[in-house]
Amino acid sequence: MKFVCMGFIEESKWESVPEEEGQRLMNECFDYDDELRRGGHFLGGEALKSAREAVTLRFTNGNVAVTDGPYAETKEMLGGILLLEARDLNHAISLMSKHPGVKMGPFEIRPADEQVNALVAERDAAFKG
Amino acid sequence: MTDTSAESVPDLVDSIYRTESRRVFATLVRLLGDFDLAEESLSDAFAAALQQWPREGVPDNPRAWLVSAGRFKAIDAMRRRARFDASLETLAQRIDTSENELTNEEQVADDRLRLIFTCCHPAIDPKIQVPLTLREVCGLTTEEIASAFLTSPPTMAQRIVRGKAKIRDAKIPFAIPSLADLPERIEAVLSVIYLVFNEGYSASAGAEVTRTDLSDEAIRLARLLLQLLPDPEVMGLLALMLLHSSRRTARLSPEGDIILLEDQDRELWDRDLIAEGKSLVQSSLSSGHFGEYTIQAAISAVHADAANAAETDWQQIVAHYDLLLRAAPSPVVELNRAVAIAMCDGPEAGLALIEAILQRGDLTEYYLAYSAQGELLRRMGRLAEAQSSFNHSLTLAKQEPERRFLSKKIAMLKETADQ
């Protein structure tokens, strides 16, 4: 099963970490990603820039309104996603519990919607074909 | 090494995964002492098999190869991670140097038994024992278990996480209980297996009465347990489940409605399952150390022998219920005995017993008590009272097919009354 793991961080806290320490933490995460790769669990990932660089689009009264900033103004912001292959939800939980990233902020683990993804893949193939 | 063409290796690994992965897992749990680590090294071992077997050939004993690969991968992983957590090096050292019999057949067979006893340990919440056993011993996924128990995967996942944490924190051993503790511990395991079976055979809620996959899983588990531990009550439970299962196709109409034992088409009963169940009952009874599961199976076997409800040896069934009441007294057993008495001595005798149970305050929330009462009243021609008993039963029934069955009974009674 494919799971999407969303890592949240408190941006101000993360930015206050000294550079060297930040690098060390990041390398720790990369090393664990290697562990996931070894078992065939790491399918990919994307890191996100600060939520300050986000814009949010909303459809209201027949128009698209553009606002600065993220959709939800929370203390912790989405910092990146990781695509994980696991046997089931408990396997995903056990793999991500050991990820050093969890020390920096919470992970949200959600199963990928394979039904919709299959439709997308179909379109993709048709478009390329 | 066995010579196998490279193309067929993935299929072979796949089929070995289905048949062997839980055994390999159980052995890894023993060797590594940790569920998560065992699960990880299990998938590492299978990944290694997919890489190496096409090149190097399939080993003669794939299971032993997988165990040893999994153990090696785990030690390797712990050494790599030791820079994050120094305690892992010590652990890796211990696992690396301990002289374990990796391939000893007897030891490996026992590993699954150890795992069953661990998952059904009395320190674990009984609500968690069932899903934990299904996942760790039977290899069902969290999602499958959640759907079988009509709950969401996150809820089920949390229960399993709590169960595994309990095993770790309470240091529940991966061990077969000592002879002194064995009877009590077997009882817990049997009750988990029977819960799984009943959830499959007569689901506690929802649109359908049976979820065959769970019943099959329970039977598989009991067969495994019997193989490892030939105890009379294990035989009794397996027999009981086989005899129940023999009626699986006869007890539901094509529309999914319940058909009572007396109205079932006995041609549809599975004779092979009955034969196996009866032979197990015989073995268990002859041991002289049987208990409630064997007696229940013996009752079921008497039904299996009868060509129809009228020709059933009800005297013998009452005698078995007397025995069961002594072995495991409960109001439900009393109710069943009352129904059997009604078949021997007439509905009046049965009704008096049922009303005594209800007056005592027992089974007043149990829909089957009122539907049995209604049925006996109907046979006695007290139709208005029968109807009111069935009405009350309907207010207590939770499952759709049960409710349809009761509604039909009520409609039929109304029709008779109107004529």
C-alpha cells in the first residue's frame, strides 16, 4: 500500500536552529530515508519552502481570489511530504515512528487513494500514448 | 540450490511469501525480540530473495534462508543505526553471537505457537488480543481487520499499536507457558479463536450475517494450534467450528435471510466437514479431559446425524446440555437446553424453563430468548402472546437479517390471526 506522509514543522523554531545543527538533523533524516530505500519503502518525497512563500486560491462569488500565505494559519506548517510503501497502516506507523523527522514536528500518515490514482494513471497513459 | 528459471522466481517468492512469511516472522520475533524489527527484516529478507535467487538459484530450504537473511539484515541495520542509538550495538552483538537453532523444524514450528500465546497474553486487553492475533499470527492487514470488524483503519491501527506497546513495556515473553499455566493460557487462546470465528460466522452488526474470511482464518488458526498442541479442547473447538461451517450454505437463503436449523435443506450440509468434525469430537471425548467446546461440538454432531429436526435424538442433546451446564454454566446454555427440552417433552415444559430464566432477570436483553419464547407460544397456539414476544425480540435484534427474520415471523402470525 502507498501512504503519503506529511511532515509538519514549527517554522520559527526550525529557523532559530543554528545552521550546523540544522544540517546535522537533515542528514539524520536523509540517512533514515536510505534505510527506507533499502527495504523498498521510499517511493519519493518533496520538501517545501516556507509557508510565507505560499499563495492560496479560493473560488468565491464566481471569482478566484488570491491571498498571501498558506491555507491554514497554524503554528505548525506542512514542511514536506514523503511517499511510503508499506504492508498496511501499522507497518507505515512503525516505519515512520523511527524517522528522525518526527522529532522536529508531527507526521500525518494517509493512505493514497489508489482508485483515483488509477484513473489519473489511465489519463496519463492515454495522453502520452 | 534448486535450478529454477529466472522468470519464475518472482512467482515462487510470491507463493513462498503467502505460505511461509508468518512462520519466518514468528521465528524472527523470537530471534530479535521485537515485532517492528522482525517485520522490517522480514520484508528485507524477501527483497533480498527477489534479488539473489534469480542469480544464485533458489535455496533448498527457502524458509531457513529467509530467517537467516532476515536476522543478518536486522543485525546490519542495527549496526548502521547504532550511531543514532548506541544501545543498538549491544543488542546487535547479542543477537549476532547467540547460538540459535535457526532451522530446527521443531523450534520453528513452536515459534508460531509462542507468537499466539504472546498475542493472547492475559495482560493484553481482550479487545486487542483478537486484532493483534489476526495481524501478527495470521498476517491480515490492519485494513482487512478494520473492515472485518466494521471500524476504521486508524482506530484499528491504534489498538494494534497499543497491543505491541504493551508487549514491549510489560516485557511479555515470546514463550510457551509453563505446564502449570498452560490450561488457563490455552483457554484464552481458544476464546480469541472462537471470537474471530463468531465474528465471521455471525457478525455482531451490519448488513450481512457471515464474513467467511474471518471464519476461515479462525479454522486455520485452530488447525495450526492443534498441530502444535494436540489438546482435547483444541480438538473440540476445531470440531465445533467445522460443524458450524458445514451448514454455512444452508443457513442463509439466497436473499441473505436466516434459515433455522429445523428448516434447513440438509442436503446442502458439507459432509466432509461433518465427518472431520465428528472424528475430532470422538478423539476428544475418548481422551476423558474434554471441556465446553467439545460438548458443544458433540451437540452439533447429534444434529448433523439427523435426517430432519423431528428425527433428531433430542434426549441425547438434553443430556449433552446437562453436561455443558456443569462444565460451563450460563443462562444462554440454559436457554438452549430449554429449547431442546421443548422438543423432547413438549413446548409447555420448554416455555416454563425460559420464563424462569427471564423472571430471574437473566437474558432480558437477548433477542433470542424472546424469539424462542415466541416460537414455543406459537406452537401452543397462544398466538397473541407469541406475537408480543417476537415484537419484543425485534426491539433487541441488531443485525439486518435477524430483524428481517423476526419481522417475517410477526407478519405470518398476523396473517394466521386474521384468518
